[in-house]
Amino acid sequence: MDRSSRNRLTERQLHHFAGETLFDGIARAVCRAGCLPRKELYEAWEVARRVRRRFRGGRVVDLACGHGLLAWIMLLLDDSSPVALAVDRRVPPSATALAAALEDDWPRLRGRVRLLEADLAEVALGRDDLVVSAHACGGLTDLVLERAVAAGARVAVLPCCHDLAGADLAGLQGWLDGPLAMDVLRAAGLRERGYRVFTQQIPGDISPKNRLLLAEPASFSPCR
């Protein structure tokens, strides 16, 4: 199966996910909802499980969320997060179909994920939040990072669509390609602002834009 396919998953693909794993269960719900490309299922899963290996608990805030699948998976992987907020300037109407399919299979999630149409710059964040964003295009990734750092929150982003026009790459483009230089500078900027930085990758067969940047304040400790 081509995990990078942009074709929508529908009930016709249910037979591909007949196993008993959590991933198979999520995939079946996505198939029944019939609104998401296969690529987004695999991206959200691979991002969420890597983030949860590092960061537990906290309200999940999924910025530039699209259908919000990443937020749902974050709660499924760690039930100690009480709620999730999934925010985009325009949330697709079919996001409600995805929500219904997931809540049918996991009733404990009912009412715990809120979908919100809003400007990302206006969403109130707190230090105990866990801010995530998968493939926020161009400068949206920088906005997500800036908002998280301003709140002192943990953050994980999977950047894409790097806007290199006029970007200050600190002279690194002689050694690194432009997008990689930009992501290196993002990581360095987080360190300069007192964050511990962790870098990973999701599988390249899902997306070539696969660099995952995670960071938390060096002084972070969860509120009890």
C-alpha cells in the first residue's frame, strides 16, 4: 500500500485494516468517515506516537489542524490528557464525520475534542499545553512555534512548504539545502530561548517533508 497516496480512504479500503492494533482501529474509523487522504492518516499516526514517547499529559492543542485527526490520536495514545483543542482558520465540514466515527468506537472520547475555527494568533495557550502541528504550511510553522514559546508550552511541529523567499538562512545554504537550513535555525532558535530540543523523522515513504521538531522548556515540570 502506498502510504503517501492522496486518495481518500473509504469503506472500500476497510479490508486493509483488519488487525486488532490501535492503528488498525483508527484506520477503520477514518475509512468509515470517508473524508481523509491515506497520507494524512499515516502522517498523523507517525507524528503522534513519536510525540507521545517524549511528552505526556497536558491539554493537546492541534494548530492548523485540518480535520483534527492528530488531536484525536494524541488522546488515544495518552488518556492522561483530559481534552484536546483542534484549531484552523477553516475546519472542513467533514471533520464532524471523522469525530462521529471516532467517538462511536471510543465513547470515552466523546466531548473531549473541540473543533474551533479561529485565527491561530488568537488562540489562548498555557504552559501546561502540548502544542502540535503537522504540515502547517510555510510561515504557519513559525507562528505555531512562536505562540508555544510565548506561552512556555511544549511543542512539536512537522514543517512543510518552506518559504525561502527573502529568508535569512544565516549563510547555511552553502552547506545545507534551504528547507533543512531553515529547520536547523528553528531548532537553534528554540535552544536560544531556553528550550530542550529533540529532532526525529517520520518515514520518508509517507512524506519527504518528514523532519519532526520537538521542544520543551528546560525548566518544564507538569502541574500536579
